[in-house]
Amino acid sequence: MDLGIKGRKAIVCASSRGLGKACAKALAEAGCTVVINGRDEATLQAAANEIAHATGAQVIPVKADVGTPEGRAALLAACPSPDILVNNNAGPPPKDFRQLSRDDMIAGVDANMLTPIALIQQVIDGMVERRFGRIIDITSGSVKMPLPLLDLSSGARAGLTGFLAGVARQVAESNVTINHILPGAFATDRLNSIMQKASKDRSIPFEQVEADRIRTIPARRFGTPDEIGKLCAFLASAHAGYITGQNLLIDGGAFPSAF
């Protein structure tokens, strides 16, 4: 399927690896010029080279921390008028809510709620003026089904979801959409680190933790980052203009609900 976005410009946050990188690659495959970012120069450049070689697209790497004003400014300097914005950022580390300090909570909300809002504020009026815009936030399946020790991540991302629900309806008539992708368990470094911590805390082998987690997923496997990338590219496409304000759960059936 031709997604109808060849020549469009996209910013994909936290995209030197994992889910962000998969989204950047899928958009590049669709013919977009893609700005990617990360904090490690070597990893970032390797990702840019890999995506450009695989797709033939222009890939612009920006070494920056999207969670800082300076990092966001660097991204927007590289692409002042994006047609597509994919918000993505690492979640806070797992921690019992009793142990969360005020500073911990502010940092979590800043990274996973305030940072994407700040970027949206900068780009949305241009999208409205051009009458095309696709904003996609990678949040988490825990917004619908909270997970132990991820209360801060769940709360911050749910806050983002609630904040943008009204915004999405304000700009829909201008062909600007805002949607959220809610990943379940995907084969990423973050999932691996969470399972490593569980293995250590519970004094059981990593393989047992992994097997226990897979048993909670009806598909009996973890998702692959490319599956997120393809979904992201469709939501960014010319064909998805009638989808907005939605939370698309992609979790292999783990959330037990009919609706």
C-alpha cells in the first residue's frame, strides 16, 4: 500500500534504538525524510546509517536529549516544520510507589507527559496551517492495564492521554490527527532490563521470568519493534485522517477486554 506520505518530513523522538528506531525506519520506507535523535553519538549514527542504507531515505541524526529544552530546540532546528511528530521517551525505572520521591515523580511526569506536550505546542499550528499533520504518541499498555512497579509511568502517560483528548478534537477539521500507540510487551532493551531486575529481586533465573511473562500473553510471544513501526506508519499516512483521539493497544491480546 502506498501510504501517501512520500516527501513528508517526520521527527521521531528517542529513535536511535528500540520502538522509536522501528517507527523511524517504517516512515523512511514510506518515503519520508526522517529526523532521529538519541543521546549516544555512536548508537545514533549507526541507526541513521542503517535506516538510510535500508530505505534510501534522507535520515538526519540529532544528538540530543528530547527531555530538555535544548534537546527539543535542536530537533526543531533540524526540522522546523514537521508533517509528522512521533513522541517517544524512556519511562522511569520500575519502583514501588512508596519509594518514589517528589523529585522522582516530577521527573517522570516531565519526561512522559510534559515533554511531548511541549513539542506538540511548537509544531501543531504549522500543521493546522498546512492542513496536514500526524502526531503519534508511543505510550504504554499500562495506561489501560497498570503494571506493578510502573505506577509513575502509567500515571504520566495517562495524564498525557487525557490532556490531548480535547486537543485532538480541536484540530481534527484541519486534517491534523493525534493518536496514541499503547505497546504491551515488546522485545526491547527496556523490557529486558525490567525482567533482569525481576530476576534479581525474586532470585530466580532470567529464563523463568521471561517464560512467566510470555505465558500472560495470548499470542505466546513478545512483540517485535517492526510491528510498532508499521502501525505508526499507517497512523501517519494519508489514509488515517479519520482516526484521531484514539488509543491503539498492540499487546498480543494481553488486555482482557471486549472493548
